[in-house]
Amino acid sequence: MKIFDRLPPMDHLRSEKMSFVQLIMPVESAHRAITYLGDLGLLQFKDMNEDKSPFQRTFVNQAKRCAEMSRKLRFFNEQISRASLAVSARPAVQPDIDLEHLEVKLGEHETELHEMNSNSEKLQQSYNELLEFKLVLSKAGSILASSHSHASSPDTELDENIYHNDAIDDGMSLLEQGARMETSNGAGLRFICGIISSSKEMMFERMLFRATRGNMFFNRAPAGELVTDPISGDQVEKTIFVVFFSGEQAKGKILKICDAFGASCYPVPEDRTKQLQIIREVTSRLSDLEATLDAGLRHRNEALAAIGSQIWRWSLMVRKEKAVYDTLNMLNFDVTKKCLVGEGWCPTFAIPQIKDALQRASLHCNSQVGIIFHELDAIESPPTYFKTNKFTGAFQEIVDAYGVAKYQEANPAVYSVITFPFLFAVMFGDWGHGICLLMGALVLIAREKKLGSQKLGSFMEMAFGGRYVILLMAIFSIYCGLLYNEFFSVPFHIFGPSAYKCRDSSCSDAHSTGLVKYRDPYPFGVDPSWRGSRSELPFLNSLKMKMSIVLGISQMNLGIILSYFDAKFHGNSLDIRYQFIPQMIFLNSLFGYLALLIVIKWCNGSQADLYHVMIYMFLDPAGDLGENQLFWGQKQLQILLLLMALVAVPWMLFPKPFILRKLNKERFQGHSYRFLGTSEMYVESEPDSARIRHDDFNFSEVFVHQMIHSIEFVLGAVSNTASYLRLWALSLAHSELSTVFYEKLLLLAWGYDSLIIRAVGLMVFIFATAFILLMMESLSAFLHALRLHWVEFMGKFYHGDGYKFRPFSFALLSEEED
């Protein structure tokens, strides 16, 4: 193992070293210091007031003020969106404004907007009422004129006493005129005119008929256009109605029904001259109101445009202030009530930058007392912080979706950058499909600045975030496609002619029988002559199945080796001696030996049956191998490996729990003080043993935990190896599906002379390739590669029970909602 000690350290394999720090800040400089730390974004504060509710904290009033200002800014954004105005992403440069002045300014703007909205609503309601009145005058006048022409004058003439047309004064408002018209108590036939939603028309008429017991006459006419309802403000279809009735009691019932159905009633004189006079008056008032509404709308839009030019800057300022006060609420006062005390985590490399920011805050506040910053010894585990960029960030997110690494735990993302897209490509191998994926990835990368500033849908956002993952998956898919020699399932002679040719000139079916090898093997990948031959499927099945086993055992060995580096890094010799070594022996004695047999068989071209070899290695270890023997001494080696595998199981199970019990007894009895520090370190850093303290050691729990872990590894070695056969299964399915689409869609359509059939066949082939092979199959291969990394690879060494480093940073505010 000394060779590993000479290897250079890997910066990205371990999380950044963290320091637990304490800040003691005078009250007068605390706000500015927290602001500067937010700009720096490298310190995660610990909440020292967890036992207090949000309303019991020191700066709760300031936080409430910021929340109220955020509410006002959301109100402004809603108004700007309703007005369909564009908001400037880069506001015009204006002098800085402090929080108090901003609060006053926002309040003034809100009051002004509320007044303008209220006045506009009142004017709009009046405008809609006048517009309805105009429609009622026009349509009801026609109805009344029609009824006049069909009725005899002395018997059916409408009693004008219900509306005193002579009492209409030009100086009175229309509603006052209506009120004066309806004060008549005279008998005879009367009428009421109004307007109602067309959807309620039938129910309204039926209710009137029942209420008056049929003693009324209902006439209607469609409005002919969408009308804005004065109450709801919605554009609805309406109908003008005229109800003829007799008696004061009937009038009261009809008015109540109109009110219940939301119908608007308007006074309409019977005299056509009076009608025309009122129509002219209403038209004049409508034009005045329209001009007033337009002027009010322009003034409101100007006010909103002025707000919109600064709302981004104001929103950012309020979010920053609210974040500062929320952070201040996490701090405690000292005993003198003059200083705020805070604790938190920061990367060790960031300590000089934090000190410099705190020093600047003290200078700018002219504080007589400086800010005290010092490191503390921490009891709890530090947070995990990996430096990532736009390339490695997506791979780190894939790992973090399984679980965040413990502090200083080996990071699987370092290896997943290569292994994840490669295993995907093993299942998706086709260099034609890989080129399509590559083009899509290059488009996303070329437009990343534009797409990064836009709000994308869920699927597009996921694809954009993983654009570099897609890029590597496409590159490896092209590589594996060249290995499989498949371009949309079609083989090509890219690296030279085939190694096979027809036996003689009479060979008529060169793709099925009569092929013989006449030259060196095809230089790279699968020989194109295998395509279409009778042994194509058995050959490719054997190749891909064995390749899947070799790749799987290699990756599982990598995972176990990483567990060694983890144990060595944390100084845990127990895990190295009683976990790493027996696991390596057990896995490679059985399945590592299988991978070795596969490679030997590939090299010497033997016809040995590896199924028979592995089965009888357990059933008859001393039996004769016969024609299945691949090398000298194979039987003796198999017996040795089998014995080693049997020894490795109790090696994993028994020593570790008993050693932990012995160490605990020695510590408790004080017999060996040299174990006081190291044994506790062993126990606290045990990856797979019970996390115990010296005062609550429970041997039965530790033994059961170790037994479960040992059984899980032994059974998992079998199931995980079989799980890697999904590489073979999905690769075969992808290849066969691609072949079906090519032969049954494209070639079948190309067999017809019709241009239309060929075009349809080509379109269906493109559609099937894009949506089934490039989308559904790629998603399936992605999920299976994800499973292989999470379970089979990371399960060998990774625990993922840490927590992320979440610093207080203003740069992260744009990604969070208020």
C-alpha cells in the first residue's frame, strides 16, 4: 500500500477544509459587516436562536418592514404585468437611496396607484353603465316603436304615468331622471327596460312568468356585441329586454327579480324624440368619459413606467436588506448588550478574505471597537463544500441527488465525469444517434449565455443544466457506436475491408453462409460482415454480455479501492484490515476470476464454456476441467480462490465488533490511555459500523450492524454483478429497435416507386428515431446508468449523510423567491 502514499493529492476528491469561527461585532458595525460578508458569500452562519420564535428575535421589526416593502414591490410588478409594460433589466443610473427613504417612496407610490386604480374603476363602471344605457335606449326604443304600431291607440296605449316624460329636466342626471320616472303610482299597462346576460335569459323569463302568474309580456333583442359588465368587468354577451306588466305589486316583484339575476334596469321614455335626446346626451357623456379614461390610463402608465425603471434595483436592495436582518436575527447579544456574537462555518482558504471584509466594515462605520474574529473547536460535523464550475456542476448535482457527501469524504463525482457518460454510451452505442445528441448539446452550449438569462420550462431547464453531461454522453456514444459499427443500425467499412470473404465464386448468399476468414481481423470494432449473418445475434450477445461483466467488476473494484482511500484518509485502520481487504478478496476470488477468464478466452480464442467453469467451481472444485481448461494450474487456482472467498466472509463479520468492544473496555477501565483519542476517532469515523460513544457502547447493536453489512456485501456482490448485465440488455434492445425502424420503415418505403410513400416512410422513420430512440431510449439509458452509479458503484464506499455548505450570499438571492 506504500505506492498509494506517493500519489499526489487530488484537490477535487475531498471537500474543502472548513473552519468553525466566531464573530463578535459591535452593534453599530454589525449591519455593514453582515452586508460585506453577503457580498463575499463564503460564510455560513449558525442559528444561535433556534429556541426562539421568529417574533421573539431582536430585529423582527426591521424584517417585517422589509417584508412589507417586498409586498409593495410585488404589487407594483403585478400592476406592470397587467399593463403589459416592459421592465428594464438594467435600470437607469440614479443616486443611491437608503432604506428609510425607499420605504417612504414605496408607500407614496402605492397610495398613488391605489387612488388611480380606484378612480379608474369608478370611471370605467360609469362608462360601462352609460354604454349599456345607450344599447338599451337603442334596442328598447325599437321594441316600443314596434309594439306601438301593432296596438290600438285607446285600448293598448301604454300608460305614460309610469314615466313622467314631461318632468324630465335637462339639468338633471340620467339616474335622477330615471328615479323621477318611476315615482308614478298610476294604473294601466307599464313597462320596464333593462339588460341581462344572455346565459341567464331563459331562467329570467321563466321566473318572471311564474312570479306574475303569466300577467306580463316579455320581449327581447340581442345586444349585437360583447358588453363589459359594470360589476365584474368581464366581456359577456347580453340581451336587452322589455317587460310589460300591470300593477304596482307586479312592478315590485319584477324589480326584485331583476336585482336577483344581476339585470340592470334603465329608464326609457316612450316618446321617440325624448329617446333620441337622451341618446345624444349619453353619447356626449361617453366621449367625455372616454377621453378622461385615456388621460388617466396614460398618467397611470407613466407612473408605472417610472417605477418599472427602478423596480429591479429596489427589489434587489430590499431582498438584500431582508437577508441581512434575517442573518442578524441568527446572532446573540453578549452580556453587555453592546455586541452581537455569531458563529458559523467558512472554508479555511477564505479566512483572510473574511478578515479583510470585517476590517473594512469597521473602518467605514468609524467604530472605535474592531470586530473580533477567531476560530473555535467544533463538536458537530462541518458542512461539505466542493468547488464546481459549469462543467463539473451537473455531475456534482447527480451525486448530491443521492446524498451529500460527509465532510472530507471521497467525492464520486470526480470519477462519474467519465464513468457515467461511458456507461450510458455502452447502452446507447450508435454513432449516428451520438451525432444527433452532439448537435443538440453543441446548440445548448453555443447559446448558453442567452438561455441562461431566460426563464425556461422544466424539461428545457433540466436539459440546459446538463448540457455538458449530454456533450460527454454524445462523444462516448459516438465512440461506442464506432466499436459496435452501427450508424442508425447500418454497418460501414470505415477502418478498412472486412476480414471475411466468400468461400468460392458459387457462394450466392455471402451474408448467411460460405464466409471464411482470409485476412487479419478488422482493425477497430465489430467487423461489418457480422451484420446480417446467421451468427450475428449469438456473437453480439456474447460480446456485449462479457463486456458488461468486465466493466461492472472493474467499477465495483474502483469503489472498494476508494473505500480504502477514505479509511486511510481518516486514519481508520480497522476498516482497512477488516473491511477493505476481505471485500477485495471475496469479490475478486469469484467475480474478478470470472473477468480474468473472459479476457483470457478473448485472447486465445478458446471454446471453453465459462458457465460450466463457474458452476462446477462450487459444485466440484476438484473435478477435471477437460476442454474447459484455459491455462495450466487452473484447477488448483480455483480451489485456492474458493477457500479465500470462504475465509473472507468471517473475516468481514467477526473481528471488527470484538476489537471495538476491547477498545471500549480499555478506554473505560483506563488501561490504555493511548487509545483515548484514537479509538474515539475510529468510532466516530467508522463508515459502516455503529456510530457509538464510549458511554453508550452496545456490543449487540454493533455486531448486528456488522453482520447485516457483511451479508449485504456478499449477496450484493452477486446481485450487483448481475445488475451490470443491463448494459448488455439495453444495448441489444437499442440496436434491435434501431434495426426494426430502418428495415421496416425506411427500406420498406424505399421499395415502392411512389414518391409520396417514400416521403411518408422517411417522415415516420425520422419521427420514430427522434422521439423513441433519441428521447425515450436516451432517458432509459440515463436512468440505468444513474442506478449503476448510485447503487453498484457508490454503495461500496459512499455514505452521503452530510449536509451542504450554504453560505450567506447575495449572489444566491436572485435564485430564491421572496
